[in-house]
Amino acid sequence: MQKKFSFKNLFSNVYFIATVYFLVVLIATIIKVKIGSFNNFLIYRNSFYHLINHQTLYGFFPNDSTYGFLDEFLYGPAFAVFIAPFALLPAPVGAVVWTLFNAFSVFFGVKLLQLHDAKKVFIWWFILIELITAIQNVQINPLMGALFLFIFYAFENKKVGLAAFLIAFGTFIKVFGILGAALFLLYPQKGKFIAYGILWSIVLLVCPLAFVSVNELIILYQSWFNTLVGDHAINHDISVMRLLANIFKPTDYGFYISIIQVLAIAVFCVKYIRYKQFESNYFKQLFLASIMIWSVIFSHAAESSTYIIPVIGVAIWYVNEEKSKWNLALICVVFVLTSLSPTDVIPRNIRIDYLMPMALKALPCFMVWIIVECKLLTTKKIN
């Protein structure tokens, strides 16, 4: 006897969800490519060609017609090596393959979580709008979010060498990837992790030597450092610092950022005193959620497309909590104010005049992060 068709079963089917992800990402990327709006991928792609042609990776290239609009490459020299398989494809094809790779990195990262299938289904659907926002910017942020999930999986399955590689890889691509290392204190084999971390860091540090000399590589790392310092001075972020600055109106924004970030680091680290809870799956999953939310909402460079990372963290928090009207209300606020705020669902004048300048996209994630930190400091759940 055939099973009766139901939309609930359809929308819970992993293959159907994967097909939706594929089609949505494919269509979104083709549209961006067709209108010539895939500048970020052109920057990524050309970093490889700049590397093999012994050019600097950093700064602006106004005379390079293949480079896209005026913007800077902000990633480590190792990224220029990593992007090679995508850069060797024709640019439009490379952009499509790149966004699909990013999207399915997230998809499989969620699949690896030790959660009931129904909870994974919720996460996949909940993050889809935010994923589309990131994909439309053709950036690496979905992959960075997936790396946190892969790192967690590696630690949970005692694959210490893999965890060390993924953390080193994330760090040498985009500095905040080092936050994945915050998990290593929750697990045994710390000495082994440190040894592997040093090994993989050396490998990733020198991998561009396949294309450039030692002196050129030293200059590239100096340029990367200078670029990151310069980028830190640009204040166009969608962060908690910007959100609070709209309320308190600090006169010295740079000093104000530093104070908020130091306080945020202190609050983040307090939960390590709960070492007796390190064996709890609930504690570890909330710890992962904390890292993913924290990594963006307290970043001076937080922008709309980076919020795929904290939104995954928010979804992990929600599926680990007991259902209540308050949690449901908050997850709805996250969906509307964070995920829908950059879309046409919200009237343009509201987006431009209120949501963007006031950095309100950060507010619901900040609220969830506070709840997560409180839970991590008070929970006695051992499962």
C-alpha cells in the first residue's frame, strides 16, 4: 500500500530540501552573473592570477578590467591558492560552482550535527533566506559558517588532526576562523591538537611558496596585515557596537569599539568555569551556537551577508531548547528583523532609513546570544 502524499513529508525529505537548495542557489547566482553583479567572486578569482603573476594581492586595481568594481581583497595569501580550482574555470561558471560549493558546505555541515532529523530540517529551512542573502553577494561567508560545524563534528568524533586543520584553514583564510579553537578546551587530546595545529599552520603559511618566492610571501603577509588594520578603521558595520552607538553616541568610536569587544570577550570566556558541564551535549551545542553568533555580532566588519553564520547559531540554540512561546517569539523576531530585513519583503524606506543605519539586524542575534550565555552559566543539563 502506497503512503499517502503529504506536504509535511515532502518538506521533511532531505533530497527535496537539497534540490531546493540547489535550484535556489543556481538561479540566484545565474541572475547575478547575467547582470554582471558578481564582483566578490572576481576579486577572489583574480587573487589566484595575481599570485601566479607575482603581483600583490592587496590594494585596488582600477586599471584591471577583469577585476570588477573597486574593492579590496581582504583574505590571507593561502586563500589565493585555495580558490585555484574555481579560478581556472570561466568566470561565470566558476561563480556558479563557487556558490553551490558554499551552499552545500552549509547543508552538509548541518547534516553532520548530532540532532534529530526533524531539528536538522528546521535548521535547513530557517537559514535558507539568510543563505540566499549571502549567496547573492557571492562571498565566502557560508563556507566560514560551515567550517564551525565541521570543526565541531571533528572534535565530537575525536578527529583531532582534522579539527586542527579546519581551524588553521579558517584562520589563514579569514582571521576570525581562529574562533573555532575556542572548542578545543572542551575536549581531550589537547597536546595532540596543539601539535597538529602547529603543523597545519606551517603548511598553510608556506603553501603560496608553490607560486612565489620567500621574500614575496613575506611582503604579502605584511600587506595582508596592513589591509586588515586599514579595514578596521572603516565604520560601516552591522554590529552590536554600531547598534549601541546609536543609543549612547560615543565621541570616540574606535575606543568605544575596543571597550565593547573586551567586555564581550570577557563574557564569552566566563563559561569556561563550567568545566564540569563539558561532557554535556546540550552544553557543547550551545557553546557552538555562542561562538557562531559572537563571531559576527561583535565584529567591526559585520555586514548583512555575514549573518548566515550567527543565524545558524541561533537555529542551533532554538532546536536545543524546550519549546515555549517566548522562544518561539524570539526566533520569529530573528527571522523577520535579521533574515528578512535586507529583502524586498520589508519596504525600502524602512530598510534604508531605520534598519540599516540603526544596525537593527544585529539586535535579535544579540538577544539570543545573551540568553545562550546565561544558559551556559546556569544549566545543569548533563545529556
